[in-house]
Amino acid sequence: MNSAFSLTFDNRSTAQVIELAAIDQVAEALAVLDMPTPKAALVVVGGANGLTDDYLHKLERLFVEVICPFVESNHLAVVDGGTDSGIMRLLGQARAKTRSTFPLLGVVVKEKTFLPGQPPTAEDAAPLEPNHTHFLLVPGRSWGDESAWITQVADTVSRALPSATLLINGGSIALNQDVPNSLGSRRPVLVMAGSGRAADQLAAVLRGGAGDRSLERLVESGLIHAVGLDAGVDRIHQTLQTVFEAFSRQV
């Protein structure tokens, strides 16, 4: 594990960064980053591919009006994929817009990102989202290799305190890695129905619709919940609260 260092972005925000070599270094890395633990946590996974401007605006409102206020008022930490794209960008921008202070930890495959002022390391590399507070750069060669690390970071941050995963949109990585990894840690998953792709597939099976057997197995865990993107601020907030309470009852 390398030493931690500080990054300053063009928007003048700063973040602490550390590079890890092995997953058993997560607890030590969080201590080096001066990340207080245990702390209840929200994992945010998914994407924003194929969404119209109207739906992107709905997601912006979701983060500004519901997610960030919920996280801030409940003193949570948030863990996500950390790049300046999709829902991670929306989340970072919402944190800045709402002037929230919660820790926002990005877990990023080193080979798939690049630091400010440096050239991209790969054709599909993405920059770091500049409103995150901490980044853990982890080994891997492909998008999705960070998924197990995100789970380990959330487990380490929260320990026995409540945690939950929020799935918005998403594709094969969400269905094959992010959601199963969360369920493997007995972490409930809240699916944002109406956000598209993976989220809508799971929501449909949850409602009793036909689906791939792999989706049915995920739903059979009893840990998948859903709420509509258009359900309104109060309903989404209450569902988030219910999901966290469900975690508290199962531990």
C-alpha cells in the first residue's frame, strides 16, 4: 500500500487518495485516510446510460432533494465508483450543490482512471469526480473489477452499523457483481424503479413479473426493495429509512 496523498481539482476542492495492492489493506487504508469508522453507509451503484435529458433531470433532483439530505441528516458515509461519469458525477455535483459534508468515497480501478493534469491511461479511462472527499485506487484491468472492493470498503466503514445499496439504472456489472456482492454481505438493495435497465429488470421481478432465473434468485434473497423514481420526495425518503431499518432488524 502506498502513502496517501492529496489532490486538488480545477474546482479547488481537495480529496485524499491512496493506492492499494491487496483487499486486506482496506481497513488500514481507511485509517490512513483518517476516515472515522464505524459509520453507517450507503453504497451507490448503477449508471446513467441511455437516459433522456428528462430522466437525467429527475436523477439530479433525486440526489439534490432526497439522497444528499437523507445521507447528511443520518450522518452516513457514501461509497461509489468515484469517476466523473453517470450517477457518480450526479452524486458528486449534488453533494456540492447542497453543501453537504458527508464523506464520499470513490473506489476506482487505477488502470481505468487518471489524475488531474495527467493524460488518460486507457481509451476508456475516466477522470475522478472532483467533489468526492476520498479515493481508493485499486488493482484491476476492467470496469467492474472495483465491485468487490466497494463491498469491502462499505463493510469496513459500517461494520455492524446499518448499510444499504442504492441501484440506479445499471447494466451487467450491477446485476452480476454489484448487487450479488451487496447481498453476500447481507446488505439490502433499494432499486430505483423507472431509472432503466438493471434497476427496472429487478423491479419487474420484484412485482411478480417474469424474469431471468438469475434475477429471480437475487429477489429471492428477500433483501431487494424498490421505489419509483416518480414516487415523490417523502415516499423515497421513507423507503430509504425502511431499508436501513430492515438492516438493523437482521443483524
